[in-house]
Amino acid sequence: MANLSGFVKRLRDIMRNDAGINGDAQRIEQIAWMLFLKVYDAKEQDWEWDDENYVSIIPEECRWANWAHDDKSGKAMTGERLLDFVNNTLFPTLKKLPVDASTPIKKAIVQTTFADANNYMKDGVLLRQVINVIDELDLSDYEESHAFGEIYEAILKELQSAGSAGEFYTPRAVTQFMAQMIKPQIGEKMADFACGTGGFLTSWLKELEKKIKTTEDREAFGQSIYGIEKKQFPYMLCITNMLLHDLDVPQVFHDNSLLRDVLDYTEGDQFDVILMNPPYGGSEKAEVKNHFPADLASSETADLFMSVIMYRLKKNGRASVILPDGFLFGTDNAKVNIKKKLLSEFNLHTVVRMPGSVFSPYTSITTNILFFERTGATEETWFYRLDMPEGYKHFSKTKPMKLEHFAPVLEWWNDRVEINEDGFDKAKKFTAKELSEDLGYNLDQCGYPHEEEEILAPMDLIQRYQEERASLNAEIDRVLAEITAKLGGAEL
């Protein structure tokens, strides 16, 4: 146990000396595939214990216990021999494991996890040292395994500062708050169609675990999540995360949620609950937009995911989704049509405006949490602005957002009142008619009073400018159409 606190630091110190590792992102990717094999090995020992006929999908020589474990007899592979084995036997074997539709998920995940994985290390002696540190973990010990779950969270958090990998990580305070407010029930199935490293899946499981009372409940718990992740690396981290959370059959798939016609979804593709933070800021190719009805075919990734969510939420289901400000104020055609569908077919009951630096240092774009249910059309929507906690100018890597910072929302949630501070709305209720007819589907309400100029990163600034320009153009077109109609009417 004492070793756990310095676990990541020990690995980092060894890998710093390896010429093959270039930067944080590669270092963490290197640690990730080894951790996966170590965790999978611990799981396989459990499965063999429970089922004497269990046969591993991994050939014997490639199983962690047979090549990575050092029994201190002096026979463990190291140096060139170890490098040769990893590069020319282990990786080619795991990448080409025979997998088809009939392969059980818990076996198929090995092949999908290694499909695009890499060994970056070039020094076999250092590689042996790293493997030994990872092999010291005793995942059969409940206490240590549980503690390692926390360490794994720390590793995932490190991703946030490892360059572009940050997009896979939603701050835990946010995923916990959303899972708490959605109130998971045993027997429900929750989905995240861009699940990254599994933050929402694990927050859901932590909340749901409190409800387990029987073995049937435990079984339902194991079947309660569904995730899709497009990128190989976060997918690998997510699968390891699920195995660490005792999900022996993680329903997490390496796929792209936007590559299926939304009109093809049936009730069997729908879920009781959807919790997610769709990727935003990306723009999709025309072929992706072809999977959506013309009026909803936006080029903005977050908008497309919003449509997928609406088509895949069960009747009476509920959802909590993070979306950028651009979605709220956007009045271009696709955005307006998506919001029209949201208000007319779903009950958008609450929008929580979050402070700007929640996702710092990854992005400075301001985000919001939308809570809605498929229980009929929206009658009224509450907006609540969550302000920076006392003593914080902004959140940062060293001062991240914490669950207790959501306390004001929790206090307000069950006893809602309108709040006005210094002449600005902080909490206010709008009818669906006000939002649609009077405000033209502009959901940018109870925003932050900008006393000082906010400084965005260049790419965020460009994106914000493009969104505002598109909205302005749409507004001008709308007004011109109205004037033209009136003039046309006057001439008749």
C-alpha cells in the first residue's frame, strides 16, 4: 500500500531516461497498455477460479503472468530479449487475436484494446523496471485494488494536461454532480455515446452501487452501462477503468456514434438514462451529416450528438448533457431545429450555467448542463447560474472544481426561486412560449455579467467568433424575411 502514493512518480522517473518516450502523452499511453494487461491478468485469475473450463483468448506465452511477472529466479526477460518479445511477439499477437461476433465481450476487448496501441520504449532494461513497478500492484487484495482505483483516477486526470488528450476527461466533480441529480435506479441502463475514459460511467456506477441490496441487484448493476468511444487510447483507458470497477463484461465499444442513420434507431437502441459531455468544437465531414435528417444536419459535433441523444432516449427516460454556450445562443437553422425538437418533444426542465474555467486548462469555452426528460413537451425551463466559489478567481489544474462547489445548486434545486443579483438574473423561469416565440430559441439566459473582457485561447476565440457570426447571420436573415413578408403584404 505504501508504494501506491508514489506509483506514477516512480514510473515517470524511470521512463524519463528512455529515448523512445517523447512527452507526457506517450508516457501515459505506454503505462496504459501495461496497466490494462496487469488488470486483465488479475481478472482472468478470478474467472479461472470461478470456471475451471475458462480458456484465455491470449496465448499462454503472451499472458502477463508468463512474460511480465518476475519471480526473482533471474529468468525474467530483460534488455534486448524483452524488447524483441514485446515488439515482435506480444504486440503482433494481441493485435491479430481471432475475434468475431460470437466472441464474448470480456475476451474481445483484448484485441480492440490493442488494435492501435504502441510500445514506445527503446531500452529493454528500463522497460523491465517499469513492468516490475506495475507488477507489484496486488489487485487481488480488495483494499489495494480499491486504492488503485483512486490512483487510476489520478492517472486519467494527468491526461488533462497531456496535450490534446485532455478532451477525454470531464472533471469528476461535474460527472458526480450530474450522476447524483439523475438519481440512478437498479434495473436502468445508462449510456454515454462519447465516453472517453469512462468518467460518466464510473460516476453512474458509484451512485448506483449505493442501491444494491441483493445478488439480482448486483447482476443488474453489472449490466447497467453502455459506452461508445471513437478514439483508441481513451477506449483502452475506459475498458481498464471498467475492469477495475468490477465490471467483468464491460459494454463499451470502440466505434463512432455519428456513423449510423439516426432514423434507423428503434426502441431496442434506446436507454433509460443518458449522461454525457459530447465533443465540441469539431466539425464533421459531409458524409457524417448524411446520417441526420436535413433540418438537423449541423456541421458542429456537439449538435449532432444532441440529435443522437434525442433519438436514443427512451420514452420517460432522462438525460443530463454538457453543451457549450454556442448551443444556447446559436440561431443558425440546424441549431434552432435541434432546440425546437428538444422543447417540443422533451421536457427541458433545467439549465445550469457553469463558470468558464471548469475545463481549464483544456478549454476556456463556457459550458452548461442541460437536464431533460422524454415525458412530453417542455412547459417551463429554469436557468440557474453557478458562480465562482468564494476565494476563487478561476479554476486551474492545482485548484480544480470540487463537488462541494455545486452546493448552491443543490440547495436551490428542490426549492426553486427566482434570484436577481445586482440587476442580473441568477435564477429565472421561462415558459416554452417565451423561449421559442419571444426569444427565437435563444437559450442564453441567466448568463455571466461580463465586467471584464474575457480572454480566450486563440482556437476557442475563433470558434466563438464563428458561432456568433453564424447566429448573427441567421438573425439578419430572419429579420429580412419578416420585412420582405411585410413589404410583400403591403403591396398586395
